[in-house]
Amino acid sequence: MRRKNRTTLLSVFVSVVLFATVSLYVNRDAVSGPTIRPPTILRNLSNTVQHLNLAIREELHIRSLQVSTIRDLQPPDSILLPDWEVLVVTPEIPLSSGPGNRYYCLFQNNATSTANFAGFLPFSNLTTFKCVLPNRVRRLRPFVRPILAKSPGNWPGNESEMPGMLRWDFLAYESLSTENDVILFVKGVNNRQGVNPSPAKFRCVFGDSVTNGVKTDVFSSAQEVFRCLHPNKTALLRLFPGGEERIRVSLEIGEEQRVVPSVAYYTPDKISVAKREAKALLCACTMGYNVAKFLKEWVVYHSKIGVEKFIVYDNGSDDNLERVVEELLEEYINVETLSWPWPKTQEAGFSHCAIHARDSCEWMMYIDVDEFVFSPSWLNSSHPSSHMLRSFLPIMTPHPSSSSSSSIGQISIRCFEFGPSNQGSHPMEGVTQGYTCRRRVEQRHKSLVLLDAIDTSLLNVIHHFELKEGYRVERLSKEEGVVNHYKYQAWSEFKAKFRRRVSAYVADWRQEVNPNSKDRTPGLGYVPIEPKGWAMKFCEVNDSRLKVATQKWFGLDLPSGYKMAWQR
Ligand SMILES: *[C@@H]1O[C@H](CO)[C@@H](O)[C@H](O)[C@H]1NC(C)=O
Ligand SMILES: *[C@@H]1O[C@H](CO)[C@@H](O)[C@H](O)[C@H]1NC(C)=O
Ligand SMILES: *[C@@H]1O[C@H](CO)[C@@H](O)[C@H](O)[C@H]1NC(C)=O
Ligand SMILES: *[C@@H]1O[C@H](CO)[C@@H](O)[C@H](O)[C@H]1NC(C)=O
Ligand SMILES: *[C@@H]1O[C@H](CO)[C@@H](O)[C@H](O)[C@H]1NC(C)=O
Ligand SMILES: *[C@@H]1O[C@H](CO)[C@@H](O)[C@H](O)[C@H]1NC(C)=O
Ligand SMILES: *[C@@H]1O[C@H](CO)[C@@H](O)[C@H](O)[C@H]1NC(C)=O
Ligand SMILES: CC(=O)N[C@H]1CO[C@H](CO)[C@@H](O)[C@@H]1O
């Protein structure tokens, strides 16, 4: 044990030296500009490391050095998220999972925590890892970036040479490209729902700094979504003669003359919208954390009534999502997952989905995995049918300019909120079977949106999008269609979601910032302690309609007993 540690230490030391040498070498050759003086190497390296990374790796390869130990020393971009979580964004290719194949975050003071693989970012395909900021370094300022290592070792760096962590509340975190524009997702510039400043105040910057980047005009700015023009390729190639795979893209705020820190990237000629599949008429998009347990029922049900493709934005789950998705794929149900580790970004995720799915889906249903759409008029059918949901859609959607009247661009469906219905734990047969008691009055509504009808701003509030001129919203009557929202589940389930649910809407879930919000649970305080009479709460109406219909549609009499199609 002792001996192993010493070897690690030695190789770390050797690598520091080699790494510094190599990066200096690469710096001089790969980028024009001032030569970097040795003491600032590490600090400056982090700024340039992303686009130098490939070059460095190539160099290292040529020199056949021990890449793995050297990589350990690069301080990748890391973002301090709420609850002391650190998201590390790196080009590192994750090791196959298995015993011994682990990563660690090394912090100053020799504090270490394990780093768990947290998915590939949608556009840049950079790898993310999550680690927790150890207690010991929480009181230190500034927060210094951890080093990603393959063994739990001691801090090899000089902390005053290390760059600080990025702040989550002021960050360009994601981007994607269409043939006409670049869409940039930025936290901390516009507010969530209110009036947004004019796009003229901003510019997109492609490259590493204001002085060393190609800028383009922003033509739309709303919430966290900024749309700008593609950069001039000639100018970009002059700056990055290697035709870099990833060029950092960010937002310049004109008035303040500053550029938002960024982990978003641009790749010339790469369009993120998938054009391969034929367009599906109806898809569903959802965002969730640890929803694997509920996903199968939700997907199987909706796929049988007309949803052709499912897009799941996974915001940092650590459950068995991957396996459940594999099982669904084996049943030939089209499910795609995207990793979306960003907290409090539901609207932005929905905007992202609208662009991401633009060329593969005509209509998009935006609902959560605890929501099930149905129409009372289907209940007498002996089988589910893909025509069911399609019957909500207008027969034809002519372009609005071709007629004087507007076309339907969005269909709004009311939600009924179900209570715990006397369940003490997650019902094995599924939520549609277990929860049958609800509040009388419907709350909120969910929507089906024609993606081509969505306004350029991609603005959306609580599952509803702003539409282009010429399109209108149609509201379904309760007889035509409703959503069963299994919102207040058995206490064991509700408790698990409590903190995240509350923290999605208030700054700090323990604070009574917004006590009258509809997102608050009536009668529930700010601590996850089971309220008295929870099991029968919200039970104003017995509504077993979907339970009865789904029993008929999905109930299986197997030798092993009666089961629903989604039970395993
Ligand atoms: C970290 O560990 C190294 C090697 O064991 C030791 O020399 C150094 O003093 C430690 N630093 C701190 C802050 O504990
Ligand atoms: C993303 O990166 C991983 C690991 O390097 C690779 O296996 C995967 O194919 C990449 N995906 C895309 C879409 O490039
Ligand atoms: C760390 O870096 C600072 C600033 O460059 C320097 O003054 C200091 O001596 C370094 N400390 C060690 C232990 O090398
Ligand atoms: C792109 O940039 C180059 C070099 O700066 C310039 O000569 C050219 O006119 C620009 N093209 C466009 C379309 O703006
Ligand atoms: C996860 O998704 C929910 C919406 O379902 C959102 O409110 C929340 O902020 C997201 N992020 C995290 C880290 O939970
Ligand atoms: C379903 O069938 C029942 C009994 O045959 C009938 O009373 C009811 O009106 C039907 N409902 C619908 C929506 O067709
Ligand atoms: C719902 O049905 C159950 C069982 O039949 C009954 O005990 C309960 O009182 C009913 N609740 C309402 C609100 O009708
Ligand atoms: C962020 C940072 O530390 N930048 C430094 C990079 O190196 C130049 C030249 O040595 C410094 O002037 C910058 O401050």
C-alpha cells in the first residue's frame, strides 16, 4: 500500500514537469499569441486547455508518454452546483465501469472524493463527472478546481496556481446548432419569465476571449435561450487554423464588456438536429431525476395510444434508467435519453427539446412521467390504439399564410391531481392502478405543441410555448381529454422527491420564499416529515376511470399471476 502511494506520487511529480514542458511546447506551436510564462501555466492552461487538449494528446502520443497519469493533472472545467456538488466537464473518455475503474476528484488540502460518471453533454459530447466538495475545503476561498485522477492521491498542484471553479449561476452551459443559427443556453443573464433585455445588448463570442474570438449578432434573447448567427468561417479558421473540433462559445454582454464563462462549444459544420429518421407525427419530451421506476408504465401506455418517440432529459439520475431504456428499446419502443445535468432549467430543457427534435417530430407532447393523458371517450374501447392521441391533433395544418384564419399550434389539456389514495408505498402494478383518488378541481394544464409553430424565442412557461403569429392554442374540454397527474404519491415516494421538487421553485427549499406558489403542496411545510393523514389527503373524488381502462388494455393473465404489461 505504502509503496504504491509512493510510486503514484513520483509519477505525479514527473508528470507535472513533463506536462508543463509539453504544454509550453504545444502552446508555442499550436496557437499564435504571447508566449506563456511558466508560473502562470496552470492558470492559463485551463482557459486554453479545451482546444489544446487534442493537440496535447497528440503530442503526448507521439512522445509515447504515460498519458493516463499526465491527464490526471489537467484541471478540467468544473462547476459548483447547489448542495456542494461539483460537475467536472472534460474530454476524458470514461473508463468502462468495473472494480478498480474509478475516478477521484483531488482537492487542495489533500481532500478527495469519488467522481461518478454523469453522462455526455448533448452537443459537445464532453464527459461529465460529479463529485461532492469535501467538507474540509468548503470553507476555503476561492473554490479551486479539483483534479480528476484515476487514483485517490494527494493534491499535486499548487493551489494558488489553480483556476477557480465556475459559478453555476452565471454560465453559458449548453449550445446547439441548426443550419441557420446557433442556440446558446446561458444562466444568470435574463430572468426566468419576465421582460428580457433586447438581443442587441448581446453578442455570441466564438473563441476564448473578447479579444480573441469571432463575434456574431444575437437576434433572440428570452429566458436562458440566446440565438445568434453562425460565425464567419474564414475568420474562425484564421483563429483556429487546426479546424478545432470544439471551439468555446459564449455570450458577450455589451454594457458590461464582459463574456459569460462557458462550458458550451461550437463545432463548425456540425448541425445537432438529427435528420435520419422519418418525421414522427407525435413525440413526447420529459425531464426527470431518478424516474426509471415510473418510466416503463408511462412509456408503454403512451406508446400504445400514439406516441412514436420519447425523449428523456435525464437531469443527473443515479438509478437504473439506462437498463429500463434498454428494455424498452428491446420492445421496439423509440426512447432517447439526453443528459441534462443543469439544475433549475426545465424551461431551457424544453426549449432545447423543441430544437433537438425539430426534424424528427412534428408534434411534441410536454408532460412529466407522473402524468398520463386520456380521453373519457376512449374508455369503452377494448384495446388501446395509436389513433387515440392522434384524434387530438388537427387533421391538417396548413401554413397560416395560406389562409386568413389561424391554425392550431398548441393543444392544452387540463390536469387532475391525484392524492396518495391510501397507498403506503409505490404500487407494484403501477401508478395508474394504485392512485384513484383526486382533488375535485383541475390544476394547470399540459400541452401538445406543433414544433414548427413555436416562436423563435423558444419562450415557454410551465409547459406552454409562445407561438408564432398565425397560430393559436386550442383547449380541450374535460370530455375530450384530461391528464391524470399522480402528483401526491405514497409518502415514501413523495418524500424522495420533496427536496428537489421544492428546490426547483425556490432559492433555498428551507426558506419560505414563495409559500403560496401552486407548486407548493397545500398543508405541507418545509421539512420532509409525513403530515398527519397524508395517505387520504387530496381525496375529494374517486376516479378509477384510467385504472379500469388500463386493466382492460394492459392486464395480463400469466401463469405466474395477474400482471400489468409494464411489470417485470
Ligand atoms: C498532502 O500530502 C502530502 C504528501 O503526503 C504532504 O506532504 C502535504 O503536507 C499534505 N498537505 C496537506 C495540506 O495536508
Ligand atoms: C461521445 O463520446 C463517447 C466516448 O468518447 C463515444 O463513445 C460516443 O460514441 C460519442 N458520441 C458521439 C455522438 O459522438
Ligand atoms: C505556489 O504559487 C505561488 C504563486 O505562483 C508561489 O508564490 C508559491 O511559492 C507556490 N508555492 C509552492 C509550494 O510552490
Ligand atoms: C469573413 O471574414 C473574412 C476575414 O475576416 C472577410 O474577408 C470576409 O469578408 C468575411 N465574410 C463575410 C461573409 O462576412
Ligand atoms: C430536474 O428536473 C426538474 C423538472 O422535472 C427540475 O425542476 C429540476 O430543477 C431539475 N434538476 C435537478 C438537478 O433536479
Ligand atoms: C360506454 O359504455 C357504457 C355502457 O355500455 C355507456 O353507458 C357509455 O355511454 C359509454 N361511454 C362512452 C364514452 O361511449
Ligand atoms: C372513494 O372510495 C372509497 C372506497 O370505495 C371510499 O371509502 C371513499 O369514501 C370514497 N371517497 C370519496 C371522496 O368518495
Ligand atoms: C486567467 C489568467 O490567469 N490569465 C493570465 C494568463 O497569462 C497572461 C500572461 O501571463 C496573464 O496576463 C493573464 O492574467
